[in-house]
Amino acid sequence: MNEKIAVIGAGLIGRAWAIVFARAGCSVAIYDAVPEALSACTKLLHDNISDLARHGLITETPEVVLARIKPAKTLAEALKGAALVQENVKETVEVKRQIFAEMDKLAEPGAILTSSTSWIPTSEFSEHLPGRHRILVAHPVNPPYLVPLVELAPAPWTSEETVKRAHDIYTRAGQSPVLLKKEITGFLLNRIQGAVLNEALNLYENGYASSEDLDKVLKDGLGLRWSFMGPFETIDLNAPEGVIDYAKRYGHTYRDVAKTQLPNEWDAATLKQIEDERRKVLKADQLEERSRWRDNRLMGLVVHKRKQAV
Ligand SMILES: NC(=O)c1ccc[n+]([C@@H]2O[C@H](COP(=O)([O-])OP(=O)(O)OC[C@H]3O[C@@H](n4cnc5c(N)ncnc54)[C@H](O)[C@@H]3O)[C@@H](O)[C@H]2O)c1
């Protein structure tokens, strides 16, 4: 790839996007309103890219990939010549409205403007902008250089051509785009993650299992399968004659259970109890090290998946 990409916001997600695009060969300009965030960025990028190299997940040296990422002093400098702008700043509607208004003024006329927002529909921050046809959500999963899914969630006024071009750019950058056919808060992934969290919190709060055992249900149970097939393929294979056969056998029970799965209130006392249990197995000062361990485990899994047939 030889497009220039602008990454706005050099926090956790902005840095990770910079790696995705630099790894694919793009020149990347990264900008942050806080200069210290930009200066801290180079070492963090170097560590992450070196981890990728150790797992054989980049074909070039870390130095070559890192050299494609250049800090920009201003938003205008970052946007100059960029074919796609990936925004990764604070998650509030007001901040997104402001940054998109500025970017729409400064970006090249043909540039696509995307947001990494986890929850906010495109129409909430693009409606009144002259360039609203070229704006859409491109929601990644942390970290996008390891987890390839990107949710493309256009507004009703985002042009088809913009969506097609964005789909093409993310695909060529090695990501796995999915398209939302209409807008919804939280898109697909966080809504599904929310449903799982809601039930895990309910089961914990009502005393059915410890937080450790509920985590095991996913990591030693459902999650193993989920790393290579989704819920529909799972039920297609879990009854001899496929989806309808599965529904005949178990559908009524799922329906009855669903009626008991009420919205959880994310009660402070419950969360404190879970946090206390977590701090017994992982001290607060070990969180960062454990995050790096998680990323390294993910890299091993990505390597394994790449060796398998689709
Ligand atoms: N953290 C996740 O797991 C995750 C996953 C997917 C999507 N996202 C989304 O990505 C976005 C960024 O999240 P994050 O976790 O990287 O946050 P973060 O706090 O790590 O980084 C945000 C960065 O944006 C900078 N910033 C704030 N206002 C700015 C402005 N006006 N111009 C330029 N820079 C500005 C901040 O200085 C900071 O460095 C959010 O919208 C979030 O919802 C996060």
C-alpha cells in the first residue's frame, strides 16, 4: 500500500492503528493534542512492533516499519495528502463533533474520515458537516494489529463510494471489515460483548458462580470455539441436521432462559467485589505486564490461525 494515512490521537488505539497501516506499507502521520502523548509514542510503538517481529508477524525489520510513522506538529500537517484519516480521540459526542468539524475543513477533498468510536453512531457527529458523505465509523478491536475485525458503520448520508473505498483500504491493510446495514449504538461487537457481560454480571450477582469460574466458562469453553467460528456456524454444527434441527431441540429452552435474562444495573458493590477478587489474582501494578502477556498470547493465536485453512 502506498497511501498516506493520518492517525489522530496517539493513545492506545491511535498507536495500534499506526502499526496496522505502517505494517501494510503506508506512510503514517500521527498527531495528538497533548505533545507528551506523541513523545511517549515512539518507545511504545517500538515495543509493540518488536513483539510482532518476534512472532514472525511482520516481514520487515521493526525499524523499517517504525520509520514509516511520523509525528505531526499540527492537525493540518497530519491531514496534508492523507487518503484516509483515522480519528481516535476522547469518547464523547461533543469531542467527536468538534474534531470532525476541524478535520472536515482541513482534510484533502477526496479524503475519507473515519472514527474509532466504540459506541457513537456516525450521524451523531457528522450531520451538519459539508463533507458528511465521506465520514463513517470504522470501529476496531483492541489491538487492531492483532485482532483484524473492523466494523464499518456509515450514516444514511455516507456515500456508497466512500464505504467501498474504506472497505478496500482496510482489507488491503490486512483487516477484516464487516458492514452495518443501518446505524445502531455500540455496533455489532460491543452489543454482543454487552450481552455476555450482562449475563455474567447477573450470574455473579445472584451467587451462581465465582468471577474466576465465570471467566473460565469463556476461556476454557465458549471462547475456544469462538476463535474460529461464530454462533450461527456453531449451532449449524451442533445438531445433525443443522440450524433448524438445533432450534427444534433447544430453541424453546433458549427462549425461556432469555425471558429471565434481565438488564443488569452494573451495581457499584458488585463491581467492587469483582475487582477485589481480581486484585487477589492480579495486583494493580501487574495490570500493564499482564496486558502485554495477553497481546503475546494473541500473537501466538494469530500465528496459529494463519497456518490453518479458512
Ligand atoms: N481502548 C479500547 O479498547 C478501544 C477499542 C476500540 C475503540 N476505541 C475507541 O478509540 C478512541 C480512543 O480510545 P483510546 O483508548 O485510544 O483513548 P486514549 O485515552 O488512550 O487516547 C486518546 C488520545 O487522544 C488525544 N486527544 C484528545 N483530544 C484530542 C484532540 N482534540 N486532538 C488530538 N488528540 C486528542 C489524547 O491526548 C490521548 O492521547 C475512543 O473513541 C474509543 O472509544 C477504544
